[in-house]
Amino acid sequence: MKVFTIVRGLFDTRKRSLIIDDNFIKFENKDQNKDLFTIIKKEDIAGIRYGIHFIDGYKFTIGREYQIFIRNKSDKELKIFFKLFYRRKLNEKHQLYCDIVDELWDRFISDVCHDYYLKFKNKEKFSISGIEIDEDRIRFNKKEILFEDLELKQYRHHFMIFSREDNYNNKMLYYLKDKDAVILFSVLKTIIKDEQLRTKEISDRKVSGA
């Protein structure tokens, strides 16, 4: 079990507990004395999105809000967030955000990704973040890209899916804005790695004459 203390910001200075256990997430996101916590059981966790929302002032950025949305199987989201302004406690707040995200991946999200990967290995069709994943290709916006032609390019707040053969055949997804984009990235990265290993094995067999 890991316990984090979250202070949301200037106008909400109450110390709230976030408990991440192997079997559940428990967050003190309410203000009623008899009902302070929202609990999501591990088996009910379906997805996640997270990122940094930058807060703009009149002429420049004055702060940031770290946001984490955990989605259950009923498609409801638990929002975990905290703000900082004028870089006050920036390193501390940023480390807290990273530690929470890492803990969620270690205990829950990696398992969600693995479940999707097993669907792929079992040749089941499924969709993540609006991308349909088939046995040998992905489809989106009436376009498709074979896995052998698929490339990913990762950036700080988003990533791009594109075709090696046709750079105009692409799609950009944001980790915070797009539902389960971080899960999609992880699953596609694993599938591409598998495809590369499979291609190498075939090539090696041809060279050896097997």
C-alpha cells in the first residue's frame, strides 16, 4: 500500500489522502464528514488519462494543474488533481505527480495493457482511443496501417501514429485529452516490437535455410 498526501491548491489547502493498494484506489475527494472517500476496486479499473494543464495569465503562463483521470467500467472517472502557481514547489509537485502515475502503472494500468495485448494474441478485434486494432493492422478515420508499416513517435504530452509508406496517413493523440491514449501507446509499442521480432525470425530462418 502506498499513501500520498495531496493539497489541491491555493483555495483548497486541505490535506487529502490518496491510497493506492494492490486491490483498490481510495481518494479523499469529497467534503462530507461521513463520506470522504471514493473507492475504485482493481477489477473495476478500465482506463486512464493524465497530463499537465497549463494555466495562462494575461501575458504568460502562471501555473499548472496536474490531472489524473481514472475510469471505471461504468465509464465514470475519478479525478485526482493539484495546482501550483509561479513555480512554487515545482519540483516537489512534479515529483508527486510522477510518483502517483508510476504507482498506478505498476499496480493497475500495466495489467489493463496486458489484457488488451492478450486480446490481440487471441486474434480478437478491439478498439482503444478510437483506434480499431485487428490481427495485422489498425484502422481509424476510414484509413488503415499494417503493423509492418506502423511507426510511433513519442512527445512529452502526445504521440503520433503514422505510416512509413505514407506520412500523411497519421493520427495524433494526447495523453490528457484522449481517452486511454497512454494505454494505446503501450499496447501498440508492444505489438510493433512483436512484429519486428517475428520479421527477424523469418529472415534468420531464410538465411540459415531452415
